[in-house]
Amino acid sequence: MKKLADFIVNQRNKILLIAILLLIPSVIGYARTKTNYDLLSYLPQDCESMIAQNSLADDFQLASTGMLVVENMPDKNIEKLKTEIEEIDGVKEVLWRGDVLDIAIPKEALPEDIMNVLYSEQSTLMIISFDEESASPRTMDAIKQIKTYAEKECYLGGLSAVSEDVKDLTQQEMPIYIVIAVALVVLVLYLGLSSNLAPFIFVLGIVFPVAYNMGSNVLLGEVSYITKALAVVLQLGVTMDYSIFLLHRYQEEKLKCSQRDEAMSNAIQATFTSITSSSITTIAGFLALCVMQLTLGRDIGLVMAKGVVLGVLSTIIILPALIMHFDQAIEKWQHPILINSPRKLPDFIIRHYKKIFALFLILIIPMAYAQNHTNVYYDLSANMPQDFASIIGTNKLKEQFHMTTTHFVLVDENLKSYQMKEIGDKIEKLDGVYNVISYESVIGGRIPDEFEPEAIKEILNNGGRKMILVNSMYTAADDQEIQQLNEIENIVHSYDEHAVIAGEGPMTRDLIDVCDTDFKMVNVLSVLAIFIIIAITFRSLSLPIILVCAIEFAICINMGIPFFTQTTLPFIASIVVGTIQLGATVDYAILMTTRFKEELENGCEVKAAVKNATAKTAPSILTSGLSFFAACIGVAVIAKMDLMKSLCMLISRGAVISMIAILVVLPVLLLIFHKIIAKTTKGWPSATAKS
């Protein structure tokens, strides 16, 4: 390691030049990385709803659809509008009454089922299908053009339209997220460090791993908009303390060494050992997300684990060049440190450790219960900003056409007409079903074959299957809709055991089932992985239990608070936040425990060792925890989307709660269980006096 450290110091200018040049391919890679705005597309491909969705795309060429509500417009103008929309690149076709019956014929001549679907009191409905999936750039561009007709009282609703609004808002807010996060982190670093310039050097240093991480995402093909929006903020909060470790160690080594180069070489060697050991737990926490069936977890996990690795490498290889380049300025411009060690805290812990432990035992059970009973929502459009054009359009679909969600039931084409009619009649009698549309219900022998509308035939009969459209008055993810879908399945499977149902409702139902499994699996795996790492690091059976308990206690409090405030969380938060909090803040516990061990090795008795460990690690833990908090809290305050707001609020609050738990609860656990630790840990130093 010494040769590598010397090489980094001696070649620092060349390394810095190469690092700057590598920003060029990173920017190109970032520009070429696709962003996925459709979270439902991350469902496992073997889910029944995804099989149905693929059939909808392949057999019926309905990769994605949108519903355009047109108000107060004459039919002849609507026909012209239909033609204009069909000419937009990415639009496959537009279905309206002209595809069923010539507009010269009064609309009252339409079959009743079609009349109910296409007309309300003052509006008419166009069904727009696109050539590609909802989240593709081509579909997004087409939707953007369709939305320009809003001035003509045209409102586009549906998941495709919502995805496009999410894209616009994310692109607008992302630069603001980054600016706010950087500004708040710089403020915390300014308060926690003596140098006026060091915070800005650290931010400059973090630019490299962030750029490399975002640019290398092109190798993954695409990332979700959640990953894209959060990655920079999380990487900033999680890896900033590595920079602090290097600077502090460099300043210590300068007091011992006569040459700056030697001091930095020693600092690199020492820092490499400490940050690689601490970063392993963080990386393990993020990688645990990769086992999720919902591949959004793999998306977040891979990008963040990669970001931590790049953060470690950049701290060891690139940051030394920056620090040495600005060394004189860093030392020259100083101010008093404002985040100091809480001097009264160690004594308070020792005096009241039994009460603190009792409070820990009293709180952990109800908070664990609260965590497991916090309400979660799965309806992806329910908590979107109400001024979204897509939400306005979707609300109009609900109010004027009773189309809250639409189910696409796909059955075998060999079913007889009377069977199709029976299926439709049975489904229409179910609670919450507004209407049912099938080829048989629209045409069904009432029109001679030569006059049958070809557009209707192409949409409802295709690819060896027949389609039945079921318009439901229930919202996706409602218990009532899940019950409705189960009943529809029972009906269609009695006629065709291979029938499937596509649409937002079935996909959301599968999302609920998948996430329930993912939540349990990710929690168990992340705890197990970190347990093993701690056990190997300390060669102990008891310390992993104690450290993980301290962090899990903090997670229980963080995730249990919404239960008492009656806050409903987005589904993804319940899965990923605990893992992120565990992986990102267990470093604090390792730092505290390592210092406690050192104090015992130096001859301190247990209480003195606890006091010294708390006092000496508090500044680092406070600065790191508050930096993590600062990186996320700004996003939580300004984000308009509830999904982003909730995730960042939980992560920022979790950082503070973990920080407090490690500074207050962990020392108590180390004090109370020190005898057990000594018996179950290889090479653990003995206490020199009674506790």
C-alpha cells in the first residue's frame, strides 16, 4: 500500500489531469443514459399482469394508450383534430366515433355501449394508442405535442400522460435538488471544520465520483427517474465523510512529518484502511436491494453501490491532489469550529445509562409495531401534484366517463359469441364496473359483415385473442378493485383458463404482492450481510447483534413515526429506506465501537472507555450525520412529487435518528454488555476496573 500511496502523491498532477479528462466521457455517458419514468415496468416479467401487458403490446399493438377528453367541440372539428393527432410521430392510431359510424349520421345511432364510452354530457373521448411503451422518448415527445391542444379544452389522461408530466417535473427540479443539497452540505461542513476553504474543496472532489457514477450508468442501459434524482444527493451525503477522514488524517500526519508528501502518503495509507472497511457495510446495504423482484431495487442498489466504490477511489486517488494543491489556502483561512463535541453528553450517559437502557426497551416494541403497521400507498398517480395536466385529464375521465381504471381482459379467439356475451354480462354485474366493451357487445350480429367497422375489429380481435374492455369506477390498489379483479379472473378462467388481464389495476395488484415479499427479503438480507461483515471485522458473535440492534432501533423509530402521524408512505419507501439507513449509518456504530476498543486497550476501565469513545467520535459522527441530513432535507422541502418528498424526508430524518442512537444508545449497550462482548469476541481487551 505504501508504494501505491507514494505513487499517488508523486504523480498527483498527472492523476488530476486524467481525472479531469475522464469527465468528458462521463458527460457523454450521462447524456446517453436513458431514463425510465414507468415504475410498473420494473415488475418481474413472469408476473401475470406483465405477460398480459406484453400480449397487449405484441398482439394488439397497444404498447401504451392515452385517453383524450375533448370538451365543447363540434364533431367536424373533432374529426379534424383526430387527423392532426394521428400525424404526430409516435402515435399509432386514434379511435373515435368516426371509426365506428360516419359523423354525418347522428351519434344517437351508435350502439349504447360505444355511446357511453365516447360521450358524456359535454365531452367526447378519443382513445390514442402509441407505437412504443409509455416511458419511451418517442411516446413522451408525442404526448408533449398532444398536450399543446389543452388550449382547445383537450385533456389527456392515463399513465402514459402521467409519466410525461413526471419527466418534465423531474428535469426541472433535479438541478435545484443538487444546488440545495450542495449548499446545505457546505454549510454543515463549514460549521464542523475549521477551514473556510475545505468544504468547497470537498464538494469539488465529490464532483468526480458523482460524474463518473452518473456517466457509467450508460452501461446499465437505463435508470429509473427515482435513481437519477436521488443518486447525486445520496452519494453526496454518504461519501462526504470519507473526505473529512482524509483531511483530518493529513493534518495529523503533517505534525509528525517534515515533508508534505510523506504526510499525505501516510494519510492515504491510514485513510484507505478505515474508509474501505467502513464503506463495505454501506456497499452491502445497497447491494441487498439487488435481490428485489421489483427490479427498481436493483437499479437503485447497483447505482448507489457503484457510487460508494467510486467515492472511495476518488477520495484516495483524486482528493489528495486537490488538498495538496490548495494546502496553504486551507491552512490560512481558518475559523473556530462550531460543531463541537457535546461535552456534557458522556457524563450524562454514564449517570443515566440504566434509564436510557430502560427507555430503549420500552420504545423498541411499540415502534416496531408502528413500523409494521404504517399505511402504504401503491396508486402511483394518487399523490401526484394536482396541477399536472395529466392529473386534470385523469380526473375528468373519472368524473365525466366513470373511467377510473380500465382492465384489458384477453381471452382465446375461439370462444363463441354467446360465451363472450355471457362473460360480459357477468362482469358487468360486478360491483364497481361501469361498463364492459367487447366486439360482440358492440357489433354482435347487429351489423352485416360487410359493414363491420374494421378499426373496431383490429382493436378488439387480434393476435389469436379477443379483448374485453372493463371500465372500473375503483382506483388502482384499492381493496375493492383487487376484489373486483379476483372476481373477473374467476369469471374469465371458467371459460378460458389461459385468459389474462392487463392494465394499471392488475399491474398494481402484482406490485403489492411483489413488494410484500421484497420488503421481508431485503430487510433480512441487508441485516444478515452487515451482521456477517461486522462479525468478521471484530471477530465477534455479540458485537454484530449489539450494533445492528442500535441501528434497527433507529430505523424502527424513523419508519414508525408515520404510523403515529397518520402519514401514508409510498410503497418504495417502506422497502428501500430502512436498507439505506442501515447501510449508510452503521459506519457510525463501527467508529464508536472501534474507539471503545482502543480506549480499553489503552488501559481505561469500561465507563471511562465509554466516555472517551463518545467524546472523541461525537464530532465525526455529528458532522457526518448532519451532512447526510443536509443533503436530503432540502429535497424533501422543495420536491413537489410526494414520492421524492417522502423518500428524502425519511432518509434525512433517519440520518439524524441514527446519529442520536449511536451517540446515546450504543454507548449504553456497550457498557451494559461489555462482559458478554469480552467473552464472545476474539482478542477483546479486558477492562482494568469495575464498571
